[in-house]
Amino acid sequence: MSLRGAENFFNSGEAILLEERLLRSFQSLAMTQIKIICKAASSFLSLSPSKMFLRIPILFLTFIFIASFACARQESYPFVAQVTSDTLNVRAGQSKNFEEVCQLQKGDSIIVVEKSYSWYKIKLPSQAKSFINAEYVQLLNDAQGIVTGDRVNVRAGANVNSTIIGQLVRDDKVQIFEKLDKWYRIAPTQASFGWVLEDYVSFKTNNVASYEPSKSQTTLVEKKDTVKVSSSQNQSNFISATGDLKVVEQAGVSQYQLMGDGQPTYNLSGLKLIFDNFLNYKIRVEGILSDSNTDQNHSSTIIVSKIKLLL
């Protein structure tokens, strides 16, 4: 194209049409990226015809770079996202026909691990409903068990027709929230996942290590679902304690402890996945005080059945 032809083109209605098409093609980008493109296009159209011709390759490469960057950011997994709607259902599969396993609130953070069409696959929050067949769990105490089968399914409901949301293998430990007929409701495991619609969450950061549970995700289960001390158990072993959740090294092993001012320090027994969500926060725990530790030089151990964040 000659310089005269370029001048006629950019002074014509076709230039305006081209600009509109460019803006429509980038409407899915973040607002800041759209402003950059519009500013570049405006500056470009204000140049003299000779400078326009020289700047065409630079403007084209700028558009390609911004578009590639935006797509790469959204398609890089895992990443931390934030709920943008007032409430958001987490489902057992990528359709509204699947079971609802929990509900998130606006501002809650989640970890997205992949995408299928318009649905994001996420790591299940601590309050999500998860069930395992009691036949494949050997109880260690009222609040913990160990998996005895190979490739045991974790389901969204307490029946074999419920959707599979994860799998466990032999010797995996589970934290038990509720005992049902032939089923246990357990804390979500690292290998359990749910699904949310992408329209109701926004990208937050690729730094998954920065993920922290939101304040609305303070309790592990509803009160009606907490593990209850059986009538045959010594009621004096039940304990409720308050303090800061810390982790210390004991003989090369990480030990979670509840530390409170003027109160005894307790070792806590439970799932690392759950404790990590409350690390360095002030919490209240409920559970069973283990009587297996008779050494007065060591802290007593609480087998935790419930944790609550204190604000």
C-alpha cells in the first residue's frame, strides 16, 4: 500500500470500522488492557501517513502480546480465584444437575485446578460434604479413621448412587464429622474436588501458596453434623479449649499445638489439611482428651472433632 493509499484508508469510514472490530475482539480482556489498546489505537490514528505506515507492525505486535498474555494468565493452573456473586453453589460435577456439596459467599477464595467448558474444577472447601463407605474405614478413635481398601470412592452423598468427588487409597487417614448408617461424613481430602461456574468467580493470583480460607469459612461442619461423644464413652474426656494454633518441631516431626495465655499447651491430633487452614489464628477446638499420654513432661493431646475461628 502506498503512503497516499494509507492516508485515504485511515481518513475513511473503514478505519473507524476497523477500530470498532478491534475493540470488540478484545472485549473479554481486563479493563486495564482495553484502555491500553484504545490509547495505542488513538495515538496511531493521530500520526502522519508516513509514520502510520512504519508503526503498523509495532501496533500489531502489541495487540498480539496483550492478547497472548491475558489468555496465558487465565489458562495457567492452578490459580487462586475469588467469588464475585453473593452466594455460589459448589457442585459435584460440571452441571447444575449435580449435587450441591456446599455454598460459598462473596469474597471467599478458592483454588482452581482446571476448566471444562464454562465450569472450573476446584479443591473442595473445608465445609463441603464428603462421604465414605464405613466398610472401608477402620476407626482409630471417634474422630479419626484409616482407609482399609484400595481406591475407595469419596462421594457427594451417603449412598452408592451419589457422584464420586474423589478417591482414597489404603492407609490414608480421614477425619470423621458424622457417623451415619454404613457411611461416614468426613473432612474433604486433598484428592476431592468440586465445580463452580466461571461467571461467578474472578482471577486473583497464580501464587497458590498465598491462599488463605476466607472468614466465612470458619467452621468445619454445621453444629448438627459434628462428631458427638458416644454414651458409652467417658464424658470427662470431652474438652473445649481456646488458643493460638501453632506448629512446632518435635524430634524432627511437625506437631500442631494449641497455645493460650495462662493455659496448658495441647498437642492437636487431626488432619494437616484442616489445621493448615487455621494456622496462626486464634481458635476454639472441641474434641476428646487422649489419656494415652501419661508423661507429665509432655503436653496432653486433643483428638479434634471441631474447630472454630475466633474473630
